[in-house]
Amino acid sequence: MPANFQRLLPILLVIFLLLFVLPSILKHHSSSNHLTSKELSQETIASTAAVDRLERDFRAEHHGYTDRVADLLAADHSLGKPLGDGVVIALDVSTDKQTYYAEVASTVISLTRARTGDKVISKTCIVVKSASGVDCPTPPATTTTGSTTTTTSSTTTTAG
């Protein structure tokens, strides 16, 4: 019997490889928490608003803006999820810390915002990858109060 078993050993080894090892190597992993382009776009836009709010809060508390994303993350831990999902935040602050520039970008959309003091001096949006549901945020409508008219300008560029 040992001689017959030795002849079957290579066949059993091949069967074992085909049944257990090969499927695990060839198995395609599908991620259920992969964001759609629309969801990533919305998360990027929301992150831009959060960065602006956090920068203003930081300035009120420390008398100047910060150029460190870690300072913003310490103030609002929910900013960590977008960072983990692929949203990139780049900050730059003037030497007197009264002007900041922020770029918040993902693979589908890129937004920038700059402030001097409390005034927004620049606001842009670029759609990097056109997809369903990926749009730049619409600026607020022009409002008239008494004799004062307020308009918000925004630059929108689509790259396809």
C-alpha cells in the first residue's frame, strides 16, 4: 500500500492546490466602503467648509490662522475620515498669520479658499473628473438688503 500512496501523493497535492490555494490567490476583493465619485465630491466640499470654519475658530482663539492640518484635526476629529478617504488638505499662512490659503482636493474635485482677516479673498473650484453628481458648489444668490447688494463670486473650471 505505501507504493500506491506515493503515486497518489502528487495528484492529491494538485487537488489541494486547486481547491484551497488557487481560489484564495485569484480571489478579487471588492470593497464595500469604496466611495462613489459623487460621495467623494460631497465629502471634499464638506471638508472645505469644515477647514474654513476651523481656521476661523482657530484665529478667534489664537489670534491667527494655522498652517498645520494637525491643529485643525485636533479641534475636530471628524476631519480624519475625509483624510482617510483620500481627501488632501494643503494649508499656507502668511507670516503675520492673518491670511490663509487652503486647498482641499480629491481625485474628482479641487477647491481653494483664501481669507484675509474675516474676508474671503479667493474661492475656486475645479472638477478634475467629470462624473454623475460631481459639481462645484453653487454660490449663494445675490441678495439685496436696503441699498446694499451683496454678491459672492466663484470660479468654476471643468477639466475632463
